[in-house]
Amino acid sequence: MKTWLITGCSSGFGQRLALAAAHRGDRVIATARNVKTIEDMAEPFGGRMITLPLDVTDAAAASAAVAKAVETFGGFDVLVNNAGYGLFGAIEEGTPEEYRPMFEVNVFGLIETTKASLPVLRRSGGTIVNMSSGAGIAGGGGGGYYNAAKFAVEGISEALAGELEPFGIRVLIVEPGPFRTDFLGRSITMAANGMPEYAASSRKHYRETNNGNQAGDPDKAIAVILQAVDADDAPLHLPLGPIAHAIAERKLAAFRSDIDAWRDITIATDFDQP
Ligand SMILES: NC(=O)c1ccc[n+]([C@@H]2O[C@H](COP(=O)([O-])OP(=O)(O)OC[C@H]3O[C@@H](n4cnc5c(N)ncnc54)[C@H](OP(=O)(O)O)[C@@H]3O)[C@@H](O)[C@H]2O)c1
């Protein structure tokens, strides 16, 4: 039996994962920044699920949630950093009031929740699941701030994987393409100062066009995440869905082409040998 601490359980992947883990008999600490939104979730599970408030931008709340998890279940062995939201708009369009809070949630919130959890996880070993995105694999016009936040998640996760391996802690970086959660409905904000100069890369109509039409089935995504957490041989990177896979393939090919194209010039930068 595993014990999970999951952030952002009011909807989408977080809620589905919390319910799926509890339904199969695991123990779950389900958290949300407004705990009232998840109050009823635990009822059917007879003490195997507790719900706690956790706004991931509040480091003290992360420590309090971890302390409560230890008090209730003696600890946990799977941390899922799921809470997050997106900001669309060209880099020149975004304001600090828009992009800094997004980094507070997607990046610094993940860091604080992870740091609060590590003393517990280092004792038990286990798995850290970090929700990145196809947007964390490759950047694209109109999504640069979200790209940057998810790229940060990727870098932190890759570093953690190396640092934590001696403690028996694995890291899984989940990189979904578009899945039908509340993400496009309420977890995407648009830069308010749209500039006509960026009409070509604008994602102004992305939400109306795609919300509710995403091909990805979040329950199938959750099944893959459960399988990966259970497996001994799960890879570090888990692109989910054909769109995320296509992004990864394009990125690998372009990266390969870039490093090969100027190889002779760009490797000739060491001091001359005497
Ligand atoms: N669905 C997709 O297509 C997709 C693709 C790639 C990556 N992702 C990633 O998947 C993760 C989950 O998103 P989702 O698709 O499940 O969307 P969702 O249904 O909108 O869920 C987002 C969750 O994040 C929570 N959250 C936001 N800010 C928070 C904060 N400060 N503290 C705690 N929780 C906070 C929300 O809680 P509130 O109810 O309080 O707002 C909500 O529970 C995100 O990291 C997202 O970037 C999603």
C-alpha cells in the first residue's frame, strides 16, 4: 500500500489521481488551496484519505500538511506536485503581475512542497511525480512564460533525480499534451495587454477552440501515472499522449540537427593545448 500526498486536488489530474489511488486501496493526503472544494472526497474511504488545505505558494502550509501527514499516516512515499496553471501571451505582452505569480505556483510552489516533503521521503524512499507538460519539452510562440515555468520544472526534476537516487527516491516527470481537465477552462490566463504586432503567434482563441475538445482522456493519463509509480523500470520522462510524443520527437530532431550543424565550430573553444 502506497501513501500519496497530492497538490491541486480540486479538479483535473489531481482529483482523479487522488480518487484512483484511494479506490485501489492506497492512502491519500489530498490537498487543495481551498479545502472546502475537496471536503467530501474522503468520506467513502474510511480514514484512508484525508483532505488538507495547501496553497503551494505558502511554504508554511506545505510544512503543516507534511506534519499532518506524518501524524496521521506516519509519512508518505509518493509526492505529486500537480498544482499549476498556464499563462498565454507573447513575452513582450506579459507583465510581472501576470508572470511572477505563475512562477510562484508552478515553480517555487513545487520547490517548497518538495523541500518540506524530503525529510519524510528520505526516510521512506519513494517517488516524486512532477507535472510538467508538453510545454516543458519545447517552447512555442505565444506560450513562452508557461514554457519557461515548465522548463524549470524539468530542470529541477532532472537534478532531483540524481540527488535523490542514493535515498531510494525516484522522480517521474509527467509531460501531458492536451487533456480534457479544467485546465483550458479555468487554469489558463491570457496576458491582458494583447499587442496586434503578435497576432501571428497569438493564442487568443486557443481556449475557445480547444476547451472540451482535447483528445486526451485524463483517466487514461492517470492509469499510466499509476503504472509508472508502481513500475521498477519507469523512465524519468513520461510524455503523455500522441501530441506530447510528437513534440518530443520534433525537439529531439531539431536539437540533434542544431548540435551537429556547427559542431566543428562550437567545440573548438577550449584553451589551446601547449
Ligand atoms: N490538462 C492539460 O492539458 C495539461 C497539459 C499539460 C500539463 N498540465 C498540468 O497538469 C497540472 C494539473 O492541471 P489540470 O489539467 O488538472 O487542470 P485543472 O483541472 O485546472 O487543475 C489545476 C489544479 O491546480 C490547482 N492550483 C492552482 N494554483 C494552486 C495553488 N496556488 N495551490 C494549490 N493548488 C493550486 C487548482 O486549484 P484551484 O481549484 O484552487 O484553482 C486545480 O486543482 C498542472 O500543473 C498543469 O500545468 C495539464
